[in-house]
Amino acid sequence: MATTATPTQTSRGVWYMIGAAFFWSLMSACVKWAGHMLPSQQIVLVRAVVTLAYSYVLLRWSDVDVWGHNKPLLWLRGLLGFGALSCFFFALTVLPLADATVIHYTNPVLTALIAAPVLGESLRRQEMLGALLSLTGVVCIAQPAFLFGTADLNPLHVGIALLGALLAASAYVVVRRLRATEHPLVVVFYFPLVATLGSVPTTALVADLVWPSWLTWIVLLVGVGGCAQVAQVLLTKGLHAERAGRAMSISYLQIVFAACWGFLLFQEVPDVWTGAGAALVVSGTLLVTQA
């Protein structure tokens, strides 16, 4: 029988997930900016190395065993996360920001669907309605070209973005399973560890490597690496404290935050569809948190 969170745990988990959504959105904006100058896999490598250092320092300060207990599952979490990260960063550099984000953030729905048979977590009717409202809001905000017909996206690029969403959902389900045996910081540590090991050879295959400027280094180290580390810790804590399907539905708020960054940083002016979508996302998220 699946365990349920107490009211205190639920409140804490919800706030963790809201914070994670904010920092993920800021990281995505930084990746989009850096992707104008660097190959996506090079950004993956820098982010992995930076977050690996952050994670190790946090583990040492917390006096937690670095290697954890369920090593096969920890390595699987890292591998799934690395694949999802590579796909998402690539999509951010080759697709419009809104399109790449909305495709990737189908992963909360995928998380709930995978968690139901794997973790034995039930899908309540209210949660399903909230997820549907949020997903509808995501579509309204992003207005993806492959649905609205305003542009012709490369099917391969769209497929890679969808693969990233599936890998991310699978990783989140593994994180939820690891809550019983592992400290959240250990789970976080394995992600950049595997990503660093994996991105070194994949980055070496990129022919047009570029040495970043000092400004790009700041964006990579602070904007991408720092925000990703904070978001990853909050996400892991949120998934430890809350049911997987419910927790991941809250991450739809990232789309609202992304719309704000698009307006502030990339001069993307929200339209009526964006406003309607934001209302649907917030309404759906509130519905899920009250389930």
C-alpha cells in the first residue's frame, strides 16, 4: 500500500516544487541565451561539472555517506537524468523556447502515468482534472507551432524533446522510489556524477567547441549551474515529501515563470492566449495541491 503524506509534509512538498519550478525556468532562460554561442552538449558538461562540485560540498557539510545504499537505482537515476538533460538542452537550442519548454513539460503527466503502475500510486479524479487544466494552459501559453500551424518544426527535434520528457518522467519516478533508502542530497549527487561521466565523451564528439567569454562563463556557472543545483535540491526534497503525480503537476508553474522571463529577457510579449493559459495553469495547480 502506498504511503500518504501528512498535512505538514504536503505543505512542505508543495513549496519545494514551486521553488524548483522557478529556478528551472531561470536555468532554461540562461541555457537559451548561452545556446546562441555554444553547442548544447558543451553546456551540459559545464552544468554537470558545476553541480557535481556543489553537490559534493553539500554532502560533506551534511556529513552524509556520498555513495548511498541502493547503488543500482542511484546510477539508473543518474543515467535517466543525463539523457533527459541532453535532450532538453538540445531542444532549447534548436526549437523556439516556448515550444521546447511545453514539449519537455509533458513530463508531469508522464510521471503520474508511470508512477501509477510502478509505485502503486492512485490517480485521483481531482488530480487528473488539475493535470488536464494545467496541460491545456501549457498549450495556450506556448502556442506550439506544430499544433497551431504557424511554423514547420523539424520532426527529429520534436522527437528528441519528447524523448527528454519521457526520460525525465522516468527519473522522477526513480527519485520517488529512492525516498525510502536515500538522503535527498545523495540522490542529487548521482545526477551530475553520471552526467559528467557521460557528457565528457559526448562533448568530445562536437566539432565546433567554443571557449566561452567571461560573460558566458558567468551565465553558465551561476545562471545554469547554480540555478540548476538549487532547483534539483528542491525538486528532490519535494518528491521525497509528496506523491509523484501530484508533485510533478505543480511543476507546470515553470511555464508561467518562463513566460515572464520571455517577456523580460527576450522581449516576448504575452498575448491573450498566454494570459488564458497562465490562469489555467495556476487553477490546475491549485486543484492538484488540494487533492
